[in-house]
Amino acid sequence: MQPFPHHYTVSTTAAPQGDVLVEAAGLPALRTEAPVDFDGPGGRWSPEDLLVASVADCLALTFRGIARVSKFSWLGFSAHVTGTLDRIDHVSQFTHFDIVARVQIPEWANADQARRIALKAEDTCLITRSLKATVHVDVEVEVVATAR
């Protein structure tokens, strides 16, 4: 890992109507638009979608890293994240994120350890730690029969 601080630079360009182009060096450009909830056309990623996706992605990557350091055997990880945007004191903001994390493990792996790693991933995810909204996570562990 590179020493801190890390810097992430993103640029956007927009016209009076149509997509906003989001770009970062070395990455494919994203075309975004306002979500349908804000009278956008739909069919494009929105800033709201990207924020919720960042929560899910960070959780998965953090789980992967903790599991690797812990030498924990697992088969799959998925997270379903719902971010709730509300108006508080006349200001729109995300108030909470509800996460259902699912970990698939082989039958010889420890289900309690899988659950602990998933909860630790949420607790240490740099995205959720950077938000003022509350985060609630439920962890489901599925034991999958596999051949050793």
C-alpha cells in the first residue's frame, strides 16, 4: 500500500442538458444523469447510485482484504445495499444505509468467523466510516458443499 495521504482526482463536464461525463485518469469514463426521483431520464448511473455502489463495493473489497489477512476460506460474497435519501431540516441527505451481506463458505469453514469478518469489514470500510448516515448490516452465511 502507498503511504498516506492518498488523493483521488475526478473531473466532470456537463452541458445545459444531457449526460454529465465523469472521468479519472486511467479509468473508463462514466456517463451520469439525475435519477428518475429527481426528474432525470433514468437508464444512467446517478450520483446517488454511485454513492450506494461505493458502499457495496468498499464492503466487498474490505471483506476480501480482511479474509485474506485472516487466511479465511470463502467462496463468494455479495452485498445488497439500500441507501435512504430524506429531507432533514430542509436539506436532502442520505440518512441511513441498510446492508444485507451474504457470505458463501465451504462446509469446513467457520460460519461465526465469516460473520465476524463481514461485520469487521463494515466497521472498517473507509466509505461507510466517511459518511454521517447510519449504517446497519445483516450478515447471512451460506454453507456450500464442496469437494476438498
